[in-house]
Amino acid sequence: MSKLTLSVDKSVVARAKRYAKQQGVSVSAMVEAYLVSVSEPPETKDLPPIVRSLRGTLKQGDLDAYNKHLIKKYG
């Protein structure tokens, strides 16, 4: 993990901290997600913004459990 120093207006920082707290994430995680979304390879930029925003949020997902959930829910 690398450190990055940013200069950001105080009011923006305050709003970002409030938003991050409400979302249960860190400001660092939000900034990282944003940087990932704007620097991703072109083939993934065709995804809808909501899908792109979710990339990387599920680090160790259990695909088998998810498939079982879908089968149970939708038959």
C-alpha cells in the first residue's frame, strides 16, 4: 500500500468524511475506488457507472454461495 498526499478544500474533506462514515467506508477507500474507476482499462469503461463503482468491493466473494442464493431465490 502506498501513501498519497492530497490538497483538498476543508469543506470538501468534512463532507467526504461525513459521507464515508454514513457509508461505513474510509475516505481512503472512496478515493481508491474513484482512482480505480478512472484509470481502469478501456474495455471496462463500457460498463454502467453503478457497476463500475462496485468493482473491487467484494474482495473474497463466495461465488458458489451466490449461485445457490440465486437458484433459491429465482428457482
